[in-house]
Amino acid sequence: MNSIIEKITTTALQAPEKICYKNGEETHTYQELLQKSDRIASFLQDKFLPAKSPIIIFGGQQFEMLVMFLGAIKAGHAYIPVDDGSDPSRVIQINEVAKPALILNWSNITDFGVDTPQVTKEELTQVLASDNNIYDSNRSVGPDDNFYIIFTSGTTGTPKGVQISTNNILDFANWAENEFDYSGEMKMLLQAPFSFDLSVFDIYPGLMSGVTLNIVDKDTTKNFGKLQEAIINSDFNTWVSTPSFFEMCLLFRGFDAEHMPQLNKFIFCGEELTHATAKKLLKKFPDAELYNTYGPTENTVAITSIRIDQDSLEKFDRLPIGYLKSNMDYRINGLVDETTGQLTGELLVSGPDVSKGYLNNPTQTEKAFEMIDGQMFYHTGDMISVADDGLLFYHGRTDFQIKMHGYRIELEEVDSMLGNLEQIKQSCTVPLYNNKKQVSKMIACIVLENDFIDDDEKDLAADIKDSLKATTMEYMIPNVLKFVKQLPISKNGKIDRKTLIGEINE
Ligand code: AMP
């Protein structure tokens, strides 16, 4: 039997009536998860699909999606989660790269414009209600086989399918369970789409530990009133999200320890946790455990973590991303920074959480993965520095590094400085290119803190620039400050710098 399925089954059999999935009033038990996924496995094995061929599973954040994920693994097929909020062309692109054997379609879309056979929601509903639950666990997904394949956003070019094996997830889950004390007492917020690996923070270590997954789905997230109600009236005790999603919820009245005393653990991943966001959180939830974690999809969800408390806020202007998992190795492709004395450069990582590469894409795999001293390293594309004790700090993406008038500038470094000013809630600095494709200006798009939104923009811009002048070099100061109501947010809930660069350069 697949080892992850085995662990979930053992946990589920100890408390079959326990709720594993809760979405508003809708709840489902562990027993249901086991039984229904057996039926999907039986149905899939009866189809005699090519061994180990992947399957696209298309839908939202419904219980049936989790059932189908586990059913596919039991049957012996890796799954490719595709969110039903995606553009339909995404299915065509993914289909072309992955050549899946089947599409399990938990949506009302009838035609994806591809030849791959699909099973409709109606048929799947019948399978889920059937008595056929016999499958051969010897044919289940093996330790080094692909478990899931998550496709990158592919805003430019063809999306890449990151292959994650059973062993990759097992290693991540074992680390996460220890690091964040997973237990059956946990009720976890699950807001990320299932096509974003942040959701794996909840799903696998969670189901293996017997937690209740509290879904806040896309429709709820889109509606301010509904979202506020879902968050404030919830009983979850563990928060998992991107910092941007948390920032959005800070506006809700009653979102604090006084009204939500059970909420005592916050785990962030996926984008930078700013000093300002962490400070606001600890003000509202002074006794809560707050963790910053970091990791690319290619390294299975997260590979570093650190607890952030008042001491960290005092000690660091820009928060660290934590210590690397002890069974992983790293290299920094860079130099010792003259001013800080710290080794700084692109982070390369190796170890049991590293993917075997991109599905059917040797060219991109070769670009991003490199064998060094007999070990496979993944090039993260992230600029990282390392303190003497091994604490890691994030400085931005290598591809968000610009050159302006000869100076090399990390756009995220500029945002980090802006974010430390009292007037600024969020910012995203982007380059403006001239017709020779050179950066002619840096434009900072800024969302103001509520207390400043009615202030005169010229005065604000002057004050902000003066504050920056006191702490940084002239060339790091954005040429234009543009005050906006909100920043574009990607489907995965992160500030979408690439979209903003496109908009500014239209
Ligand atoms: P994804 O593969 O979509 O999960 O994105 C991974 C990328 O998000 C990383 O390579 C980083 O650039 C960024 N990222 C993830 N976690 C953090 C963090 N805690 N701080 C800063 N950047 C992060």
C-alpha cells in the first residue's frame, strides 16, 4: 500500500466518525474519505489505464476532490490538480505536456477541447455511491513514483509540471508534523486552491494526523462579507495561508484573540512575511505561535521555518525565513556581501524534498536542476543570505532584480523598506522600460494604511521619499510613487508582480 495512504488509513480507523472536512455547514468524516476513495480506486483500476499514467483532476475545493486525489493514488496514478477557476486554455496546455490517461471532471464544463477521455461529475457521483470498492493496493503509487504533479502558473511560456513523489511528501509531512505539532486536536484553515501546493500543508500532514480541514473556498474568499463571516464565526485553531490573504482579513472587526481565543497558531508560506504584517498579527494575537516558512513547489511545499516573536521583531528589520530542514543540504551561488559580511546569492538545495524535475520537459529540468558532487541540486531562483548560525534571509527573486543606471536593485528590497514606513500597508515596486528595453524608472505602487488614505498625495510622496533618504541610497528610491486602492493578487493569493509590470508597461 502507498505509505501516505497507509498512515491516513491507520489514523482514520482509530476515529472513523471524526470530521476530516468542513466547509460551512457541510461536513464529511474520515470513514467517508476512506470508503469513497476506495470506490474511485476500484473504478479507475477497472479501466486498465496505462500503468502510472497521470490523471487530471479538475474542480474546486470540494470534499470529492480530496476523495479523487486519494482514489487516484490508491489506483496507481499520480494526479494533476487543476483549479476550476483557471482559464480553459490551461487544461489544453497541461494536457499537451502531461498526456494524461483521463480527466476526472468535478465541474459543469462539458468540453475542454481535448481528446483525452473524461469522466463527468454525473458518472463520478454514481461511482461514489456504488458498492464497488475492491482494488489492488499492490498497484498503488509507489515510494518513488509521482504522487502529484503541480503545474506552475506559466504566465510566460508553457507551464511546467513539477513532479512530486510519495517520498517527497512523506519527508515534508514528517518534518511538518514535528515542527508544528500536528495532532487530532488541530482544526486547520484550508484556503489555498488545491492546485497550489500551500494546500498540501493542510492536506497530507493534516489527514495523516487526524485533523479537521476547515475549507474557506474561492466563492467565499471573493466576497468580503461572506469571508468575514466565515473567518470570524469559525472555530479553527490553526491558520495556514499566504501573508497577503491574512492582510486581507485584518480589516475584519473581531479578528483578534479576544473574539477568537482558540486561534493560536499561524503558519505562513508562499511569499514574504513582512515585518509590518507580523507586528500587526502579534498585536492582535499576542500569545499565538507565528511561523514563517519558505519553499518552492519544486522542493515540496516548505523547507525552512522559524517562529517569529516579539524578540524577532526587535532584532530584525526584514524577517528571516528560518533554518533549513536538517536532512537537506544547500549551496549559495554568490559572494560574501562587503557590508553585512554574509554570504549572499542564489540558493541551491538538495535532499529528500527535491523533485525529480519537470514532467516530459528535459530542457527546463536541465536548466533548473544540477548535479553537484553526486547530489542533485535545485536552483531556487531566490536570493538568500546566510548568517553564521545557518539562519536564512530572503532578498528577492533573481528575476526581480533590475539594473537601472548601472545599479543592481532588488525590487523586493525596495518594498521591504517601504513596508517598514508607517504610511504604507503594502507596496509593489516595478520597473518601467523605455523603447530600448532599459529600465528608465522605478514605480512603487502603494496601498496606504487607513489612517493616511485621505492625506494629500504630494505631501505623502514627499514624506515617504524623505524617510527613505534617511535610511537608504538615492538609487534605491523609487522615482514615482503611485497610490492605489489594491494590488493585483494571483490565483494563489500572492501579490502578482508580473501582472503589475505588464500593466505599468502597457
Ligand atoms: P511557489 O513555487 O509558487 O510556491 O513559489 C515559491 C516562491 O515563493 C519561492 O521560490 C520564493 O520566491 C517565494 N516564497 C515562498 N515562501 C516565501 C517566504 N516565506 N518568504 C519569501 N518568499 C517566499
